[in-house]
Amino acid sequence: MAKTVTFGELMLKLSPEGYGRFFQSDRMQASFGGSEANVATGLVRLGTECSYVTKLPPHALGQAAADSLRAFGVDTSFILRGGGRIGIYFIEKGTSLRSPLCIYDRKDSSFALSDPDEYDWDRILDGANWLHFSGITPALGKNAVRICAAALEKAKGIGAKISFDLNHRAKLWSAEEAGKTLVRLLPYVDLFIANENQAREIFEDGTGGFVPGKAPDMDRCAADAERYARRFGFAAVALTARTSLSASDNDFGALLYDGNDAYLSRTYSVHVTDRVGSGDAFDAGLIHSLQCGKASGECVEFAAAAAALEHTVEGDYFRLDGSEISALAGGDSSGAVKR
Amino acid sequence: MAKTVTFGELMLKLSPEGYGRFFQSDRMQASFGGSEANVATGLVRLGTECSYVTKLPPHALGQAAADSLRAFGVDTSFILRGGGRIGIYFIEKGTSLRSPLCIYDRKDSSFALSDPDEYDWDRILDGANWLHFSGITPALGKNAVRICAAALEKAKGIGAKISFDLNHRAKLWSAEEAGKTLVRLLPYVDLFIANENQAREIFEDGTGGFVPGKAPDMDRCAADAERYARRFGFAAVALTARTSLSASDNDFGALLYDGNDAYLSRTYSVHVTDRVGSGDAFDAGLIHSLQCGKASGECVEFAAAAAALEHTVEGDYFRLDGSEISALAGGDSSGAVKR
Amino acid sequence: MAKTVTFGELMLKLSPEGYGRFFQSDRMQASFGGSEANVATGLVRLGTECSYVTKLPPHALGQAAADSLRAFGVDTSFILRGGGRIGIYFIEKGTSLRSPLCIYDRKDSSFALSDPDEYDWDRILDGANWLHFSGITPALGKNAVRICAAALEKAKGIGAKISFDLNHRAKLWSAEEAGKTLVRLLPYVDLFIANENQAREIFEDGTGGFVPGKAPDMDRCAADAERYARRFGFAAVALTARTSLSASDNDFGALLYDGNDAYLSRTYSVHVTDRVGSGDAFDAGLIHSLQCGKASGECVEFAAAAAALEHTVEGDYFRLDGSEISALAGGDSSGAVKR
Amino acid sequence: MAKTVTFGELMLKLSPEGYGRFFQSDRMQASFGGSEANVATGLVRLGTECSYVTKLPPHALGQAAADSLRAFGVDTSFILRGGGRIGIYFIEKGTSLRSPLCIYDRKDSSFALSDPDEYDWDRILDGANWLHFSGITPALGKNAVRICAAALEKAKGIGAKISFDLNHRAKLWSAEEAGKTLVRLLPYVDLFIANENQAREIFEDGTGGFVPGKAPDMDRCAADAERYARRFGFAAVALTARTSLSASDNDFGALLYDGNDAYLSRTYSVHVTDRVGSGDAFDAGLIHSLQCGKASGECVEFAAAAAALEHTVEGDYFRLDGSEISALAGGDSSGAVKR
Amino acid sequence: MAKTVTFGELMLKLSPEGYGRFFQSDRMQASFGGSEANVATGLVRLGTECSYVTKLPPHALGQAAADSLRAFGVDTSFILRGGGRIGIYFIEKGTSLRSPLCIYDRKDSSFALSDPDEYDWDRILDGANWLHFSGITPALGKNAVRICAAALEKAKGIGAKISFDLNHRAKLWSAEEAGKTLVRLLPYVDLFIANENQAREIFEDGTGGFVPGKAPDMDRCAADAERYARRFGFAAVALTARTSLSASDNDFGALLYDGNDAYLSRTYSVHVTDRVGSGDAFDAGLIHSLQCGKASGECVEFAAAAAALEHTVEGDYFRLDGSEISALAGGDSSGAVKR
Amino acid sequence: MAKTVTFGELMLKLSPEGYGRFFQSDRMQASFGGSEANVATGLVRLGTECSYVTKLPPHALGQAAADSLRAFGVDTSFILRGGGRIGIYFIEKGTSLRSPLCIYDRKDSSFALSDPDEYDWDRILDGANWLHFSGITPALGKNAVRICAAALEKAKGIGAKISFDLNHRAKLWSAEEAGKTLVRLLPYVDLFIANENQAREIFEDGTGGFVPGKAPDMDRCAADAERYARRFGFAAVALTARTSLSASDNDFGALLYDGNDAYLSRTYSVHVTDRVGSGDAFDAGLIHSLQCGKASGECVEFAAAAAALEHTVEGDYFRLDGSEISALAGGDSSGAVKR
């Protein structure tokens, strides 16, 4: 059976309750999240076995972080324990005209400072047919870049597919720095996933087929994807497009170029509960359905529906059932109650 | 003064806080609800005395359930105590593209297993001029059907009006089963109330005058109502129409055929806080205003406004004032603050 | 550096959690608010020093009220302590078709009963260049009117600018009573601020250039403002316009007439979290930017953006950063997350 | 069947959550309470019908107050609606060495300002065999004293028993004022109930048979009770004794003198959750068991057990079952779980 | 490495927040618990691998129940999914003189109705060296007894040790019924664990060496244990003794007879946060330390310390670290903070 | 008027609600605390003006931290803003046999990394007559030691009194390291405050006059204090003694040696709500009463009462009134309610 491995940094996420501003009340929602861990929760929820690799501090918070993934059924047996701290991000949800506010306190986390040699990729990847990571990881510093490199090389060697979500984080590094580093990692990548705006910025190339308020221009989107594929040797490219009408209202759609043809998903208009984690839900939906051998058009439709639906879910982890996603992908967005 | 009697099952309702998914947090909102009990809360809030009849377990939860109605001023003196359990329903509210999720755990409740002979309808209906029930009750099993039959017969005998809300619950029985059973009860009914879709499904008859996104087709709606009235001998028929644009956005309107003419209410566009209980609010608004002797057009307008407004209220019970409903029915939907 | 003084009543505000109705749950949100205190929080948040003057009871609640302002950096050293009670207002937030519900319990508060001679305006206004108050204060009774008069006279004497927000509260006094009293205070006012509807009602004059659902009629708005300025000798007039589409959806815009020309802000469509305090945010934004010497057009744009954004904030106090407001005033209403 | 009538002021009670200090968090627990209303909840919970009489404002909070009693089954049909406000008391629970903090904001409540003529005691007392009130009511002002006098006279006239709990509130009036007023009301009283310290203070008479840390001196307690009975013509006297070891640990016991003999209850050592309402639970337990015709010794044992147990209950209302009280009165204080 | 298997019923546990009574607030704490599942959480937390076997409904609540164990690292791969409902127990925590209140709603749960043939004990027990269950399971009905029998037989066959906690539940069956059924299962048991009172009741034999308020009488305790061992062929017997001074204060101690000698633990005086789950913590502590090959005296000391400490933990699951237990077992009960 | 300056690190404190373990629920209590900041809140609450000096990050959390002190009336105008992060400490409260759990995540905080030259002690100490700091600050690293040295030198120069609380934190440095560093700072100190155990450990000298469960041995305590004073040239020495009977029950007392005589306070037995901050309350009580010129015996009695009472308060900050402390210091520990 298919087994996927993801790795990256798992963080403690602290948010004011509801739509409160920081410290308006004396209580915070506390959960865990990290792009690749979120993808891992999605994969296991959808039925694809997944191991998640990171390093967490040996104390009770590190344990709680690992437990949060274990609750989903993610295999946490390769998580290293040690170092001094878990990265933290404080996030104040936005609403309407007010933007979300994100404060990173993730420097010098156990993962970011971990030694690449601590990870035994032979054991970790044993039996894996897929490896997934995102652009956040190499942004965490030199050690992290070396961890990526080691994992990719090993995965390539055993013939596992490699997917990568660009996930550019401007608070971690500049587009230029990102570009320079990624150029060394991208040749390993089979499936490249990116927000179309970020791809254009990092690659300094793109014609922007997704235009807010209009139907996507299929031809231009497809051309971009194809060009990216050719430039880096990707077997497939998925581009996502988000129009942020306000912090509460987003449109979301996506395109998948499978090396031969390009397929557009529906565009979903969604009232946002918490948009963090929606891109990761896309990744999970796409990787899962590709591994299931579905047709490209179905894959992108399923992945986009997963992403759209995840906007209604508080927290970063994937809290959706496959049947909910399939229903939405199939066109039922009525939100009716069944009783 | 007018006194109405309603009967049915009162359940414990357990929901995650806010728009969380089940067990995302370790806390649940706990309240009580049941279609006919909800109607009872509405009637007393609007000024019509009402007794509610059910059977509840003798323990503290059964007591709390009865107390919750007593707080509203519903007469609970005919509630039987005994049996083993209170029915439970777990409900996860939906939002935007995500549908609500309803899990019933109501089998073998004290009410569903209660013996029809336990209910002393002579005493219960003494002084009553109106009896109301819904299609949920006969769906609970043979005992429940016999309870309905006994109550209807007695009510008919003393000349009380009988209203019935179809409230089809597909998780309890099929449309076919419902049709077969209801055919024995409907001849007692004076005022028949139903969602127009459900009526069409159960009666296998209807032309669908309510079309999402368009103004209702008055003639077709009225013709449906009239036909139903003729077929079962209803003195009046009220049809409600809901368009679920998403879990968060619904349109709601209604029609009342009073035996002579048909009257359409406005159609309300409402942002949903909790849609459960809105149909019951319609029933309460309609029964109350009919008993007050208002004109048919006013009655349906008031009832539809009550239903629309109840969408903004968390919980199943009717938490509205008559003046709020009248203001909305009168056209003020600005939601402005008075200070 | 600029120092502003505001004075008025500070109240305890009690609200059900979320969008619950009164006593649906056994918990209430407790905070403090009052128009002029809200303005004070806004001014200090934006960088203008501000002293707030009121009288609060000597007990722990009075202390907590003062502390709540002190947390923002408002100078509370002139707050008198004594008397028997803090005014209270109970407010149930509205949503969609349901209006907010406001119950005042503010009679005989320490401030309303305070003796005008208790306030040492010489000391309070020492070094102040601006005095701000609102129409709520004179509505609190004869003592309060005399407090206003003493403050205005002193402020005039030392050459401080005087701003006034009409803030008519129909639950406190009628438009007619308001008109009669205000006519004695308005001649002191340099900057007059009002909701355009309320101005028209109190002044019995106005052509209503703001029409719901249309672009504001610049010429008519400007003419109204100019006429008010001439009639009372205001140096400047700001009119705000709110269209309440529902309790959850409001449009908000404003106009500033600076004695020479009139300037219209954008009109913002905002999904409302809590609209109380948005008018006060407008005042703070306007007074602050005027004191910074910005151009009139910029001032009204900044103030309107502050007001619009404050709709997304729970509670009366000003919980916004200048940079957030500037971004919105500059046209970015996408609500995107920066990370 | 026995029916008791109680009357007095029902207040809104606002407390910080848990053992927090005022405004340490932004949330408050909101409930209702008042000595006689608390007694009413106890009586109906134990099986004695009870009507509660007061006046509440016509707004939503007044309704919620009445509903809170209705939930218990208290007859609220004689509650008047009108006037301007509900009395409020803010209470911060104490713990260990820290005392509770009580702030009254109850002046000019609808009840305190109500006209004695508004109460139709003929109708209210129709069918009643018992009237209960407490010393808090006459402390509320001249109107309230006259309300008491009218009720007592009527009750006496129809032969109902009259019980009175001294409940001295030093924040409302001095011991001297209390003594002067009560002397006019006490001759109507059949059953006099008081904390033994307060009785001694108000009556300026008493030898203090209850000594902290020792077994009560039966002879001296009984002598005090007998003397009080003779002085005012009470048929019976109950004295309660509380030793406050800390805010968290109290000892509680009581004595009943029934005109012939005196009976001491056990002394209970209780860890306090919320001590407010425990004296009222004593009253309810005593009045109920006297009406049931139990022996004097049993009555005081049951009443003391009710009071002791109520210390473990948050809130003022009586949330105990008769069986729990009987078990404790019978000597089982193990707190073991039955499953 | 050691692997233990436990099986039984996992229930949804619903409790009022804090020490509130049922429905005093509208919120409930929701968690999961069941004696054998609790033991499983303890074993994995302490480092012994454990599989838990049960049957849960296929819906979201059943999934959440399984996830709650997965979070701890319990192997849930043998949990069956199907049937209609998860058993529920409502529990109101007691405090001081007030007893906890437990309402079972567990009839006809997926587990209780499951077919013994659904469990593939060959696969489940493959590699297991220990099987643990409790007296709650056979109390659930005939199917459950047959499930026990099948599991025991298989375990015996492969040479796994079998431990059993008597856990008598009087609400499920009488002592007599229990005795009759257990006599067929006990011969399989190697390690018998019981509260000494319950053992005496079920076995109708025992001299009661544990006397509240005194040091345990070693000789009598040991004699009881030895007699039980001889009667049923147990290799070892552990007896626990609890003195419930009040719902808030318990003393807890234990004895282990290892076939040769008997060992007494310290007696712990503990202030109770939530006593449910403390007996299960004893089981986990004992089974784990026995498997680690520790000396009998150390084993019972560790197990008793685990049980004592678990009284301070909200919820049924084992939320303790081995190092905390060891520190307490070693005599440090100061509760000092390390910083 | 007296003005005190304190400096040190202000941290974000995150705790599970109630007595929950980390991540048992998804909510955390969020507040701020730090020994010297806590002392500052105490001083201003008691009436001594106080400036607090630290460095906080420029983002919203840094602002909230400063605001939390501003709410108390602490002068925050000398707080520097910059650097990258606020130190965090996660704390799980203990109860009964379970110890609190403290996880520091405070490395590389804005304060710890701040440059000693950033602090303008001339301006900060202008007008100050007292400087207070604790042993936590020099434990934060070389920069922090240099900040201490600069502040002490300047304070000495202007004749301000200097107080120091030893506050040894074993997680930050060893007793040996502490001793070596402190030896350079102690000669500046006038008033030395320490837990008697810690003093003995760091100074490797002490006879331990405080013995758990016995009355303190006055002569030995006084001799220790006198010897410390002579060794380092302290004008006065205060020693505190805590006996941790369990996490929930502590005894607390203190001794003050004023250079001539030694004075013992009462010993308080306190049921602990949250013990963090109680030592700081002692400091505030002592510094305040010394500045008020009270007699030494009164000073230590007041300070010990403040410390004892602070154990009942959630959070680190000082939330007590002087009158509460005086009442307790005067012997009233009954915790009775005044109403």
C-alpha cells in the first residue's frame, strides 16, 4: 500500500479566541500546525498512510505536538526528540476588512537547529513511494536545506515520487534568496505545486491567467505551468489561485498540468472561518487522488474542493472527510442538513 | 383563553462550540430541543398558553429537560417521568460550503418506548382548543403512532383544531413508510404545514412553484396547496420554501392557503447562525396568529418573519419577542441599534 | 506635543457571549465603554496624548474601569473617585435580520450625579490644545450640562480647539430636548461631527446627500455641512453616513467640510463584528489626523477607514493600529495574511 | 396541599469566573438570587409548592430573572413587571485567607421603589398556608416595610404560618435601625430563624452557646432561643451557627427550639464552593420538613444538612435533591461515587 | 519487547464544567473513558506497548473516540467499527460533602451488541505477552462474557499473562450475578486486582485489614490476599484500599501478594480533582512495573503512587509521567515548583 | 513622593485552564509576569510610584505586555522596544500531590539580548529613591549582568536605596555560578531578601531556624540574617520560609533583621490557588511599608500577609488591596463575607 513521507517544522499556534485581537481576552486557542504536518493529517484522513518527520523538544509541549498528529493516525515514530524549543506562531484571525496578523517566534527551534545527520533517511523512507515537502523548510536555514537535500537524494534513489509546495514565506526569506536556494532542490521534484502569484514572483516568469473576478484564462494558465515544467523538469505542475475579496471572503480555484494536458477546477467562493491550512489541504487532496490513480481532471477538482472546504475549519490540520469533499467537488455546495 | 397542547420527543442536543468540528475542542454546548417542544416555547413566548406532553427519564437529565421548558412558561405538568433514557442528537453546525452534520442517538428513548395508555388525554386536553404535532413523532415507532392516534381522536372529539407539520426525517423512515402511516393520521388534521419539497416527495404530487433565485410562482404554489387540501380534507395548508445557498446563507418564504385564497409572504435572505428550529418558529408564529384571529395574509407574513429571525438564534427553542417579529414582518430588516 | 482632553461617562458593558440572546448562557462579556473614553483610547493608540475626565465610584469596579483606560495609555490622573455606582449598559449584539438590543441602567451614576465644581478645569486643561466631548454627556442631566459648559468656557479661554460629536441617544432625551440644550453649547464648537441622519433630525435641516445604495451626492452633502457651519459658526463639519443593510452588513462613508471645501471618503462595505465604537473611532481618526496637520481629504479618508475597521473589533475601545488604517485608507481591503 | 408564599427582591448576580478577582478576565458569571427567591427554589425542589412575589423591570433581564425561577417550578404568576431596574450585586468569591467581596448596586430597583398597593395580597395568599420573608426586605426602605406589613397582616388573617429569617445586612442598615423596624414586624412571626451572632447583635441579648472549635453548649443555646421566643411571642426559634475558619472552610450547625424542647443538629465541616445561599437552603429545608410534619429533631437535622450541602453548590439557588440531603443528614458524608 | 492487549467498552463521558451541577451551565466537558482503555493509555505512557480492542460506531464520534487513544500511542488498529452507538456516561463531579453523580446511558452500545466472532484473537494477540480486562466487561451482557472467554482462552494458549481488575459496577449487575459469572473466568487469571471492599463483597470472604484512619493491618490484608489466590489459583493478588473522607479528600493505599510475600504501599492522602481513572492508573502502574521485572515492593509502591497522582488529573485517561510517579513513590509529595 | 524603579524581564505566561495538564484542552490562559514587574504592580497598588524598565519586542505582544503593566499604573515610559521576542514560560499549575510544571522558553529575549548602553539610567533614576531587582536578572547572561551593574552604580551614586531578592532559578544557572556573579553585585545592596533555603544554598552558610511543622527558632533565624548582613554589608535582611505541604497547601512566614533587631511574622497556612508571585508580593509589601516608615515588626507582618494572600490570586501580578492585607496582618483570616 502507498506510504508517503513528509517532513518539516511543527509549530505551536496560539490565537485569540474567535475574532478577538491579541490579548483582548486572557485566553488563547492553542493548537499545532506546520505545512507538511498539515498535509500529513490530510493524507491519513483520506486513507493514504503517512509518516511525518521533524524534531521536537523533549518536554511536555513537544510530546503534545507529536500526540496531536498521532491522534490523526500519522506515523510519528520517526520524530526526533531533543533540542530546546518548539517554534511558535501567534496568529490573530482577520475578518472582513481586517487582515490576519501573524507573528513568528520560530527561530532556533529544535527542528531548525537539528543536525542533518540525525535523520536516518534509509529507515525513514523504507517502503515509501512518495516524499512531500514545502518551501518553508529550506527557508529555515542551512541545516534545513541540507536536511532537504539528503531526503531528496535518498527518495530519488529509491524511486519515490517527490512533491513540493512552493509556500513562499516572505517573513523568512526574500524571493531572491528563495530562488537561489530552490534552484538546487527543484530538479528532484516530480510534482510542483504553487500559488500562481508566488510562482510568478519566485520564478520571475508568468503571465497570470488567473484574474480576480473573471473566469481563469485557461490558455495562459496552462502555458505558465508548462513552461515551469520544462524549465525545472517537473513531471506535473499544479497552480492554485486565491482571490482575497476580504479576510472573510475568498475565491479559490486551481489548475493541474499533468505533462500532457491542463485541467481547471471549479472556482469556489467561500466564507472563511480560518484560511490557514487550506493550501495544505490542496496538497493532501492532490497527492492522495494522484496516488489513487484518478484522472487528472478529477484530481484537481478533488484537491480544490478539499482546499475550499478547509477554509471553513478552524485550525491548520485537515478535519474533513473524503465524502464531504467528493460531494462538494461533485457540485453540492448547498450546505443543507441531513437528518 | 386559548390553550394549545403539543406532544412529541424532547431530546438532548450536543454541539461543538462555535463552528468547530466534533471533538476539535473538549467542550460541547448542551441544550434541549424537539420540534413540538420548540413550537411550545414559541407559543408561550408569543402569548398563547401551551402544554407540552412527553415522557422523560426520572434522572437529573430528564429533570433538566423539563426545567428548560418550564423556564419559558410551558406547562410541563403532563410530562411523564420514567423509562431509561432521553434521546440525544449530536449536531455540528455547518458554515459556508460545509454542511451541518447530525448524528441521532435517539433509539429506545423514554418517549419512544412509552405505552400509549400512559397518556391521559382526557385530562391533558381538558380546556384545550388546539393540538399540534409533527411527522417526527409517528416516525418513532408503533407506540408513537398509537400515541398520535389517541391524541388526535380525543382532540377531534372535543372540537379542538389540529395542526400538523410534516417534518419528514429521512434518517428515521423512508418517504414511502411515512406516506403509508401518515395517510391514517392526516384526515384528522385541520392545518397542514410542510416544506414544499418534502410535501411533494411524500405526496408524490406537486409542481414546485418555489424556484431558487426567482420570485415564487404564486399560481403554482397555490394550486399545490389547494390540491393537498382537497385530497386530505385540510381546512388550511401552509407551505414553506427554503433555498440553501450555503450552510450560512438561506432564503426563506412561505404561502398560506386558507381554504379560499392563498397568500405569499416576503422572501427573506438570512445569514444563518443556527437554522435548526426555524421551521418550528414558523409553526408557532402561524398557530399563534391564527388563534389571535388575524387575517390570513398577516398570519403567513408573521410566521415567515418568525422563521427567518429564528435562523439568527443559537439553539432550537424560540428566543424571539413578538415585537421583533412584527418589526421584521413590517419590513424593517436593517438590524439597526436603538439606544 | 499635542494633548487632547475628553470627558464623559464611562460605563460597564455587559453582553452575552457571541451572538447569544440575554441569559441564553450563564456567562457575560464584561468590558467598559463610553463614547468619549473610546475616542481617548483611539487618540493614544494613534499617538496623540489624551487625558480622560469622569467620575467613578471608589470600589473595585470603578478602579477596573479606570485601569482599562490606563492600559491604553490614556491619562487617568484627573478621574474623580466617589459617588455610588458606575453606569451599566447591557447589549445583545445583533446579527443578520436581528437587531442589537440595548438596555441602559445608567441613571444616578457617579458621573451623572457629580458636582460641576468638583472638576478643576484649570488643572485639567493645563497644556491642552484640544477638547472633545459628545452629545451623550449633556443628555445625562443638568449637572452634566453644567460640567460641559464649564469645560467649554475654560477651553475656549486658553485657545484650545473644541470638537463635538452629536451622538444623539433617543433613549436619553428627545430630539427636541437635545436641540434646546445644545444650542447653548454649540457656539463653542470648532469641529462638529455627526451622523448625517441625526444632524438632520436635531437641526431640522438637511437634504440628505447620502442615499443608501447609491454614490453619495457630493453637492448636497457639502451644502448641508456648509449650512450647519454657517448657522453655528463651526470652523469645520464632518458628516458620517451609515447604511445598515442588516445587523451584519453595513456601508460606511463620511464627508469633511473644512470651511473651504468638502471631501468625501470612500464608502466601505463591512461585515460587522461589533458596530459599537465605530463612530468614536471616526472621531479619534479625524482629531488625530487634523492635529497631525494632514490635508482635509486625507483626514476624512483616514477617519472613515478607522471607523470601518473598528466594525470588525469586539468591544467599544479602539483596538487598531495606525498602519492598519492607513493600509485600508490606501485601498487595500483584501484582508490577506502576511507571513 | 401545602402552598408557601415568599416575597422580596430578586437580583442579578455577577461574579468573576472561578476564583478570579474582579475584571481579571473579561467574563462574568451571571445568575439571579435573592434570599426569599432562593428559599422558594428550595421549597419547590423539595416538593412544597411555592409562589414568589416581587417586582421586576419589563425588559429582557427582568424576564430572564422570572424565567430563572420558573425553570425550578416556582409559581411566578404574581410577579409584577414595571419600574426601571433590577438590583445587581457583584460578588467576588473568596478562597482560603481571602474574603469574598460584595458590591451592592441595588438602589432604586423596581422592587424597592414599588408601591405597596400594587400587591394584591388577597389573591396572592389565596390558598396559602405559609408565608416566608427575611430581614433583607424591610431593609430596602419605607415602601418595602409597608409591603411586609401588608403581607403579614393578610397572612395572619387567613391563619397562615409566618416564618422570618433575620438575615441582617450591615451594608443596608445598622443593627440599631434594624432593631427599631423589626420590632413592629416580629410579633406576626411564628417561626424565627437567625444566625446566632446576628440575633445576639440585633436583640442585644444572648449568651453564645456556639463557640468555634468546641461542641455547642446545648443549654446556653436553648436558653437563648427560649428567651427570644418569649420576648416576641415566636412559636419556634431556629438558630444557625457558622464558624468561618477561612473563606474555604466553614463549620455549620443549627438548633431548633419548638416551644417545648430544643434540638441540635450535627455540626458539618464543609469545604466551600460558594457559601451564598446556604442560609436560604436551611430555611427551605426547615419550612419544608415542618410542613411535612416531621419531628423537630429530624427537621433541624434535615435543614442543617441542606445548608451544609448548599455550600458545595455554585450560585444562590437551591440545587439539591431531597435524597442527597437525607443521606447526609443520615450520616453519610463520604462523598463516594455510585456507579 | 513487551506488548499488552486490553479490551472493553470505550464510552463518551459528559460532565458539567468545574463543580457545577448538571445543566447549571449550557456547556459540558466531553471526553472518552473506559477502564481498560484508561489502563491502555497508562501502559503506553509508561513505555509498555499496548493494543486496545473494542467496537465503535462508524460515525464521527466513534472516530473521535479511537483518535483519543491514538493520541496517546495506543494501538487502535484492532478496533472494530460498526453498530449504532457509543455508550455514554454523564458524570457530575462531587466536592466536599456532595457525592459525584453518575448516569449511565450505555445500553446497546456497538461493543455491548458486538458478535464475539467479530474479534480475531489470533491476530490481535499475535506477539502479546499480557492480556488485561476488568469486571465491567462481563457485566455488559452475554455477548460480552463470550468475548471475554474467547480472549482468555486464546491468551492462555499462547502463554500470555492475564490480569483482571474486579471493578464491580453495582449499576450493571448485582454482586451475586457478578460472582456467578466471574467464577467461570477467574481460573484464567494470573494477576487479580481488586478494591478490598469489593473483593470481600463478591467473594463473600475477607477480614478487612484496611481500616479507615488506621495503619493497615498487614497480617490480615495479606491473609485475605493469600486466601483469594489459593481459592482461584491466582499467581498474584493486589488489593487496593480507598477511604473516602469526603468527595474531595481520599486516602489511598494498596497491597501486593506475589505468591510468596505481601507488600504494603504507603497510604496517600490526596485532595481529589477527579477520582475516576485512579484505579485504572493503579493497574497500569502495576502491570508496567511487573513487566519491567521490578521487585514486588517497588511494584506496589509505584502503582499506588500512580493511582494517588491520577486523583489530581481531570478525565479518565492516564496523564502522568513515569518520573512524576517515581518521585512521589520515592516520598516527595511536597508539590514544589521547579524553575 | 517616593518613587521606586525596578527592572528585569517581563515574560508571556501560558497555562492550561484550571488544573488541567498541558494540552488537555485546546485553550490556554495567557498573562504576563516577571519577578520585578510583579513587584512593580504591587508597589503601585499599595501607593508607591514605580517605574519598570525592560526591553520588549516591537510587535503586538510586546505592546500587550507593556499595556498589562500600564493598566496597574506602573510607569512604562522607560520600557525599550526592539529585538525579536518576548520570553515565554509555560506553567502547569500543580494540585495536591502533583507538582507544578514549568517550561522556560525565554532564551534570546529582547531583554536578555539588549545592550546595556541602551538604558539611560540618568534619566530613568532621576528622582528615584529606591531601586529593586532580583537574582533572575543577572542569571540571564552577560549583558544582563552589565545592565545590573550600571543600574546599581548609578543608584548608589544618587543615594537611592537598593533592594534585591535572591530568587535563585536553578533552571537558569547553578548555585555556584550564581554565587560567583552575585558577589560582585551584593555590595551595592541595602536590603537583601531571600527564601531562607536558597540563601543557605547560595551562601553555603545557615543554620535553618525555620523547621517545617514547628514554630520558627527565632534565635537561629536572627543569627543567620545578622551573619549575612555582616558578610555583605547589608543594612537589612529579610528571610522568608515556605513549607510546601503539598502543591495545594503551603505554610509561609518571614523574618526581618533591621540591623539592630530581628522580627518574626506570623506563619500563615494557605490553600494555594497560584503560588507564583507570592514572593514578589512579599517584596512589594516590604519595600512599600519600609518607605512608609513603619516599624520593622509591622513591616515584616504586612509583607508576610501580602505574600500569604497572593497565594489565593491567579496570575503573577499583585491583585490585592492594602486594606485586605492589613486586615489579615491584623489577625482576621476568617474569610467572612461582608454584605
